[in-house]
Amino acid sequence: MVLEIRNIRKSFGALEVLKGVDLRVEQGDVAAILGPSGSGKTTLLRCINFLEAADSGTMTFDGETFSLDRMPRKDIARLRKRTAFVFQDYNLFRNKTALQNVSEGLVIARKMPRNQALDISRRALEKVGMAGREDHYPHQLSGGQQQRVAIARAIAAGPEIIFFDEPTSALDPELTGEVLAVMRQLAEEGMTMLVVTHEMSFARTVSNKVIFMENGVVVETSSSGAFFRDPQEERSRAFLRTVRAAEMG
Amino acid sequence: MINEHLAAILADSFWKILLPGLTVTIPLTVIAFSLAMVIAVTAALIQFARVKILRHLCRFYIWVFRGTPLLVQLFVVFYGMPRIGIVIEPFPAAVIVFSINEGAYCAEIIRAALESVPPGQLEAGYCVGMSYLQTMRRIILPQAMRTAFPSLSNSLIAMVKDTSLAANITVVEMFRAAELINARVYEPLALYIEVGLIYLMFSTVLTKLQSMGEKRLNVYTNREE
């Protein structure tokens, strides 16, 4: 599986948020999209999963090429069944228990027999350390627990790639660890992931690829090691200096 | 003031008023409100989904039926329509007017409730592979109905009382029954208070049902008792 985005553009009114972005994710990659706020990272991820309609650009997914600006609804539905998305604010179904949150898509969208779906869902919850909380509603769970349920929901259907949109940004610092640990575990198992994040330690230690964005363009794409050791672009260096200064406090 | 004669009239009339309450007021309310819900959910979904043309029709319908008195609507249908050859029996005429009128109000309640569901819920539905309709049915509408429940219960209670207007188009419901008894025995103060108390009884039961229903629905909201 290879996901390739070419020349994606997106404007909101007069504001051009994506100015022709290219991106390539290969099987087993854990790619971190880094960049300052307002650089277009989240919009890029939302366009890739069609939550926003891009103005132009193409996507190649597993050998098939699509025009992002005029995607037939059928193709969108088909592609979404092969991917998963984890939101910044979890977006668990508020009227469903943890278990139902995971099984809902399997039963309703994929028409899986109920018992099989529940088995898979229980296993997914166990994997993210949420066994025993199957019958809790989202409001009965902490932010970190909700995000882990959301990750269980994402992995349950066996996606070929998972998109993460700042998965720890809404969490208190003491809760980010449990979510990052689950993501690290997925990475070790070879899950392909595209992660918009502000967590430098995650980008440095878990991801193998860094895509650095600023003002709607990709400034630099490197291996994670190279990006943090020896960034090629002046703007990447400036960004890392700011981040390090912030980390030093 | 309450002498034996008056006590006998009240005791005798209680059942004569309650009976049409059970056989006319309640069925009228239940049927009309059920139909109103069907109309309201449909009109709310059409507007929420911004269906072309139909949503303008919905706005027009709500504008007309919220903007004119219920009593006038009853008169137009029951006394007016025969002029163009449409003759409807009193009870069905009342059902039609009450359901269409109530549907207009409840459509607005449900539309507002749909809009109060965070957009992320729909996006999450898409991202687990569900279609718009599947997500509406399984995720958005149940949450919206939970939000709308207290307001809809309110409308239902109001409607029980409003069915007394059907007396004006010769439906013998509770109020008309009280009127007919009064015409014979002329005890307006006692009889109209009595019928008022029976309406209060009905409303009290509904209020009780509402709080029971809310408790059941509270399982997935974070409002503690």
C-alpha cells in the first residue's frame, strides 16, 4: 500500500490554506506532519479523508488514482472503509458505550455479524488497555480513555492506514502518555500511520518520517533521524529552535 | 356553598366528563401527536440536510401554521372546506389540524436539537465507513431526540389542553361534555372547575411520565440527578 498526494490545494474564501502540497506514505511508515499552528496540517489531513473537499490535487491509494476535487461519493465511501481517522477531540458517539463505539461501524457500515463484531471490538478495547470499560459511556471516561477507545474504533476494522489529527492536543499532560504508548505499540506492530502532532518526542522516537509544513507548503520531508539531527532548510531549523526553547521552558 | 345537590351533580358529571376524556381527548391527542412527530422529524431532517426546494416548502409550511391561530385553522378545515366540496367528519378534521399544527412547532424543536449535535459526530460516522443516512439514524437523530425530549413533552402537555378547542367543531371531548352538562343543570363555576381539574390530572400524569422518560434517557448524558 502506498498513499501519494500530489499538488493538493485548498482555500477557505480568500485564505489559501494548502498551496500545492505533495506527500508520500509507504506501507509501515509512521509519518509525522509537523509545523507551526496555521500551517495547514489539519486541513491537509481532513482533505485526505474527504472531511473537507480539496480544490484540486490527486491522490493515489494502493495503485488507484483519484481526482480530489471531484470525488464520486461511492469512491469516498470505498476509500474510507480502508482507512481510519482519530480526531483531536475524540468524537466518540455520545449515545453509545465504549464497546458500541467500536462495533457500530463494523455492524452498520461493514454488515459484519453482530457476535463477530463484538468479539473484534472487545479485543480492540483490550489492546488499548480499556478492557473492563466496555459498558461505559464516553462521558464516564477521562479524555485519555476516550482517545484510547477512539483508537480501538480506528483499528477494529483493520485499516490499511490510520490518520491521527493531533490526538493528544486536547489532553492534560499527564494523560498524553497513555495515548502515545498505544500509538507507539501500533507503530511497533507495523501499522501505517500519518500523524499530525505537536509531540516532538513522538516524532523523534516513534515516527520514521517527518513532513515539515509551514504556510500551506511542505518545507522539508526527511527521515525522522535526519530531520532532528540535521534539518536541511533554514525554516526547519528555526522551527526546531523555537520548539527546543519551549521545551527548555 | 357545596350542598348535597351540587355534590351529586359533580359526582355524576365526573364520569360523564372523564369518559369522553378517555375515549376522545386521549385518542385525539395520541393520534395527532404521533402524526405530528412523523411530520416534524421529516420536516426537520429535510431542513437539516438542506434538501433543495423541499426545505423551502418546509419553511413555508412552518411559517403558515405557526403564524395563524389554531382555532382559525380548525374553522377553515371544518366549516370552510365544505365550500370547495371537502367535507370531513369532526374527529378526523381535528386530528388533521392538530397534527399539522403541532408538526410545525415540533419541527422547529427537532431542527434546533439536530443542529446542537456537534458536527464531529457526523464526521466520526463517516470515518468508520457509515453513510450520511446511517449516521443520522444511528447517531445524530437519537442524540437530537434526547435533547428535544423535554420540549416535545412540553408540546404534548400543551396539546392535551388545546384539544378542548375541538369543542368548537362539534367534537364531544371533555370540555364539550362539560358544556353539555352545564346547559342542563347550569352550574358553570363548579363544572368548569371540575373539567379543569381533570385536565390537570391528565397533565400531571404526563409530567410524571416525562420525568421518568428523562431519567431513562439520561444514561448517556453527563447531567447527574
